[in-house]
Amino acid sequence: MDDRSDNDRWQVDGKWFRCDGRRIRPRMVTYGPFPPERPRDLESDLRRMASAGFDAVRLYEMPDARWLDVALRHGLRVFAGLQWAQHADFIGRPRWHSAAMVGLASALRETGDHPALAGVYVGNEIPADLVRWMGPPRVRAAIEELIALGRSLAPHLLFAYANYPSTEYLEPENADFTAFNIYLEEPERFRSYLRRLHHIAGDRPLVVSEFGMDSRRNGPERQAQALAWARRIAAEEACAGSTAYAWSDAWWNDDEEVLDWDFGLTDREGREKPALAVMAAADPPLIANDAIRFSVIVCTRDGHERIGRCLRAIAALRGARFETIVVDDGSTDGTADRVARHFPGVRLLRLEACGLSAARNAGAAAARGEVLVFTDDDCEPDPDWLLWLARIHADGRFAAAGGPNLPPSPQTWQQAVVASAPGAPSHVMIDDDEAEHLPGCNLSVCKQAFDAVGGFDPVFETAGDDVDFCWRLRAAGYRLGFAAGAVVWHHRRPTIAAFLRQQAGYGRAERLLVAKHPQRFSESGSIRWLGFVYGGGPIRAGQGSILYHGEMGLAGYQSVCNRMLPLRGLDARFAGWRSRLALAWLTFLAPQVRSWARQRRIWIGRPHVDDVPSDDEVVIERSLAGNREEHLQKLIAKGWKPCGPTESWDLRKPGIRLLLANEHSGAGHRQTLVRVSCAEAHLRHLDQLVPWKGDIIRIPAKAPERMRRKSRRRR
């Protein structure tokens, strides 16, 4: 039975984890699977892990209670891994996915309450060619089903899918954190990719679920150096945790021992390598920056009920020199008196009601710091907020910086719906480092640049000022940076009605923006962003997404292109039918409210028409012996041409398209799955074009999914 309190469990804390009320950054190591002829001394291994400073162990199987008892004795938490047929076509053969559901449920009923169990990885690196074969949305849905089942049985555990660069687009919406296995051997490429992954993760924590280096090819010393810089960079780039791959050189894969790779911190006989001593060193701390003085400016009007939480959070900021300025913009509810009475260390400016932009300008004029930092009275900055912003300003490339705006955990179903609805303040990214827009509730700017562009335009009294300001900064040649760790908790509107009133206010502000910057708006009245608008949800492929696979699906880094990136998912506690219906309605209505307030008309937009197959097109599916790569080369030699990098097919000839995928269904059984799409007229030529064996299964291209599944079961 579980004898841990909820506080003693690892829980998500914004972009990080917490336990017992304190933030933690887990240090993890993978363990196994091991060759059967090389039994492990589990007690000794886990004792050595704990002595080396590891907090947790990542497994590739669901451990039994005895295993977890040993981990508990040594103070280690465990991330289990679900073993199932994830390297086979589990969409075409649903029984394999059903077996995974049964296996997960059985394991969680047995050990889900064990105090050493921290979480479960429901999958690990489903091969990219197989994902293309099954269809990314279907594969993601299958992963999400496993996570939903696990959470229903063990809501106190953390659930995730261990992704990798070749399927960036496969992030499950309902995972507790984003996890990626990364093997990059150059420090700056590793750093750059972590910055990219933060945008893929959205609001949730980012964990390096595997990183390692082969000491056989690179040498033990270089392996140790790589693990040292990877761990340091992961901390510097606000990763919530990192995982060393692996504890031992001994490794069992595909029913055989792997003898030509040595990724372990210990060798096959258990002897330590230099990398283990590196991992035993303490985590590098975030370095305080006393060279920059910040002026934190909070503008408020009638914020009596909100301002206290905001100022207490600012008072808890650490690692930087700063002053706090509150600008009271004509409050009538006693806000200024409350600030003066309860927060004597705050500089208070009392103004007649003049609007948000004028209030922010007044705060900037009174500021003594060289960097101005703006937030709102309904925000609570993270304690390390200024530390992360200081890193961007110290970089020297950027005049302004900001970070994520996260909604606090909702307390009602309406708060949950509003937190997931479109229209919240969001950053807009040109690339992984540079922003086009930063919301005013999480915006820092050098005073020199602020003065050079004339501050905020007072014409914007309630909203839109930050958009105009960022555009003018960029037009003047200044750049805007982004810090994934510079988190502000931003309370959304408490009710749907209040949220819609806010959207109407945004629409009126956009009317002013249209008048000032007409070239930045489309015919429909929407803003023409150069970059990507972030909605807080993890980046994932959906119907209509453009996926970059590379020719024949061989790109090492395969990404999804959506101009408007996914929104946050509904909080699982409030994900009932009422909330889902309200969210769907609000997702449609909020843009219309803004459009009406902006230009007194509704813009529905043009319907999207998918590229549907012609009536005489059929799809044929078969399997071949051998592996995909060999067949691709043979077919290319016979005159087949690669398809484009964003197509979901590998090869083409006039009127015919071909897709191949490797399938490994266990016990050493491998085959290549082949799918052909062609017109009826080409069927008689297929025997000469493709090395078929056995009967050909023909499926109309427009056949319903149930017909496709039935035909696959005949293979």
C-alpha cells in the first residue's frame, strides 16, 4: 500500500517538478534490459546509484514489488517502462494495443501504489517509418489512450512517452511532461535542440529521457566530458530533469546481447568508468547576476484582491538586484492604500486614471534599474524569474526578453475551460531563440531601448500596447529573446463571461493596431505574424498538419508545421462532457467576438478541402521479407523516384505511390510492410514493379477505416 502523502509524490510544478513542497530537478539513470546470462546484483547496483547522487532509475519494463522495495531502501524513485508491441503495426492489429492496455492495467493494480514508483513511460521511440505507415494522429491517439488509462488507475503517478527527434510531431496531449531521447555529440547543437524542445513541450516540463555516448568509439574520457556538459547545459536550459544512458555496458536488445556498444557508466563486469564520477558531482547552481539591476513594474487599477499575491511573489524573487514599483492607475477600491500599508518596501506611484500604457511609462520614468521588467497585478512570477531573464540580457544579442505565461491550476470547470481556450497572452517565436512578440505581463526591456522607441503608446489604454511596442522595437533594429525558465503564473479570467468580455477588449485594441499598422493585418482582420503563435499545448500533428519527413521519410529530425500551435489540453479533473462542449463553443466564439469588436463583422474563413483520392484509386497492402532500407535502394535502382519531403509516401512512378515500413513484432521476427496507392489501370503492372509474394489485398482508397483494419488482419 502507498504510505506516501500526496506531497511526498513527485508532481508537476509548471516547467519543473516538486516534492514535499520544494522544487526538485531529478537526476536519473537508465537500467537494463540485461542479457539473461548476466544476472545483476540489484541491491549493490542501486546502492551505488544512490551513492553517486542519482534520485531515480528509468526502466524499460514494469518492475515487481520486490524491485521497488530495493529502490525504496536506497531512497530511489523509479520510472517504469511499459513493454508492448510498439515496433509493430498495432493500429492494423488492434489486439496488440489492447494487450498493452491490459498489461498496463495489471501492472498498476499490482504496484501502482508503491511509494518508490514515480511514473510510467507508456512507450519509447516508436520508429518513424512505422508511425508514417500507421498515421501520426492514430499513433498519438493510441499513446494518449494508454496515458489516460494509467492516470485513471494511478492519478498520483507521472505519465509520459519517450519521444525522439525523428518523430517530434508525436507528442501526446495528455502527458505530464515532454521527454526526449537525445544523442548529440556537440555541446552547442545539444543546447540549440533543447531550446527547440521547450517550444515543442509547450507549458509542461521538459525531461531528457536519454543521453549518452559510446565509450568504445569515443573513449572513456570523452564519454565523461560529454555527460558533464550535457548535464550542465540541461540545467542551464531549464530542463526539469535529465537521464544518463546507461548504468551498464551490458545490454539486451532484439533478443540478443549487444556487444559493440558501450554506453554504460560501468562496464560489463561492473567496474566504474570516469563518467560515473562526473555524474556524482553536485548539480551546477543557477548563478546569481548582480551586474544588472532590474526595476519590476506592476500597473494596477482596482486590483485590491489581486495585488497581494503578486507582490508577495515578487518579494520572493532571488538571484538578482531589483526594485519594485507599483503604479496605481486611478483605483477606487483602496488598492494603493493596501500596498502602502502592507508592502512598505515597494515604491508606490499614485496616478489619476490614465490607461495602461501611460501607467507603464510612468513606472519606467521613475525606475532606477537599467532593465525594466513589466508584469500585471494578476500575475505571480516564479522565484527564479529574474535569474532566467538576466541570462538573456547578459547574452548581449537581445534588448528585450520574456518567458512563458502559465495558467495556475484551475479550481472550477469554467477556469479550466478558459485556461484552454484561444486568446490568452502568448509569445510569438520567429525561431527557437528569437521572439516577434512578448506579452506585457512577462516583458523585460533595456531602459535604453525603451527610451529610444518612446516607450508605450498611450493610445492603448487597456490592451494592444505590448504588440505595438514589440513591433516598434523590432522595426528599430532591436531583438527580442526568450527564456523558457522565466515563468510567470498568469491568472486567467475566472468565468467564461469575463473571458468573453476580455476578448472584446482585445478586439477593440486590435482596431487601434489596424489603424496604426495596417500592413500587418490580413483582409480578414487577423494579424500577419512572421512567426508561430504559441498556445501552450505540446506541438503535435493533427488532421491537416504539414509534416516534414525528408525524402522517403529518412530525415533525422522530422517536424510539424502549424502556424497556430496547439492550445493547452483540458485539466483532467474537469474534462467532462460539459467542459469539452464549452471549450469547443468558446474556441469558435472567442475569435468571432474579437473580430466583431475589431471591425463589426464575423469572419468564418474558407473551408479546408483535403486532397482526396480519385474514385478509381485503390490501396494495396502487403509484407515482404528483408528490411526497408534494402528494398528502397533496390526500387530506386529500378527507376522509382523519391517523393517530396512533406509527402506521406516514399517513392513514386507515374500514377503509383509507394510506402514502406519496418515491422518488428518480437522473437526476432522482422518484415517490411508495403503500401501501394494507384489507379485501377496500373494494377496489371504491379507484379513487374514490386516484388510481391502471396496474394495482393486490394482496398478502395476511400474505404472506411474498419475495412482497412479488416484487410490488415488478413495479412
